[in-house]
Amino acid sequence: MTEQDIWYVSYRSNITPKRADEDRCVRATRRFKTEAEAKQFAQEIINKGWSAIAGTLNPYLPKKTVPSTKILDWIAGED
């Protein structure tokens, strides 16, 4: 039995909306088996100048969400 993904990182990508009149931010999400992998990927996203949020996937407990305003603290282990 393989381990299930527990963490996700959702980030603003460099994908341009299909229609020129769309005024929205396109987001993408990746899933990870460990918090360390999620933190590493989030750091890569932040280094690109993009915003990111993270958290645990349902039904994993305890539930944890990391807003973009706290992502750097989470990466540094100060959460």
C-alpha cells in the first residue's frame, strides 16, 4: 500500500487566462506526501516571486491551513 498525499501547495502560476477580457489569477495545485516536500516546493514558488498557500488534504486530521501571509513562517518552521 502506498502512502497517500497529505499536503498541498496552491500557487499562482504563470499561465495566462485564455480570454483577454478575463481579469483573474490562474492558480495551480500540487500534492505531497510529506510536509517537508510541501515546504520545499513552496519555497521554490516564493523564490519565483509567486504567492502560495498550503495545507493538509481532507480527510487528514488535524486539519492545517497556511495562508499566504504566514507561508514564510511555515517554511521556516515558525508556525
